Amino acid sequence: MYLLCVILITIAAVLMCLIVLVQNSKGGGLASGFASSNQIMGVKKTTDFIEKATWGLAAFMVVACIVATYAIPQAEIVDESLLQQNAIENNAVNPTAVPDLSEPVAPEAPAQGE
């Protein structure tokens, strides 16, 4: 689902770039080429279509981004660190064992004769 949303957002972004490049900020753009009255779509209808396509793609991208946010695959939440998990699995550490600190441990004397 997430990958589908990302692909659709990418396609919509490319189309949005193309539509915006076709438009002219002063009202000309692609519509200025259709100035003759015998065209199927006149100047006004062409600019209306391009403007509606721009707004439609913008709205689609917003909705698709929101859907993609909810479709992001979530990692499993772990309470313990990975090091602690590995130590427990390998029986290196007994998590329930409490060291006995009541008896002092004498340090070992260095070996003589070296």
C-alpha cells in the first residue's frame, strides 16, 4: 500500500511539473496557441482545464501523502536493547541473577617469580 502511494505521488508530481510548465503566469501559455475560434476548445476553456487539472493534482497529492503517512510500515517496538536480547538468548547473562555483595572478595595476588 505504501509503495503504491509513493508511486502515485511521484506520477502526480511529474504531471504537476508538466502542467505548471505549460501554463504562463501572464495568462498565455499553451492557451495562447488556440486563439482561432474554430478550435474545439477555445482559449478560455483551455486555461480553465489546465487550472482545474493543477488544482485537482494538488488535492490528489495532499490526500495521497496523508494516506501514505498512515500506510508506512511500522517496526516492532522492543522494550529491551538488542545487546541485552542477544545476551539473554545466548545464555551469557541470567537477568534474574543478583550478585551477592555481602561478602567482600579479596583481590588475587600477582604471581611471584616472573
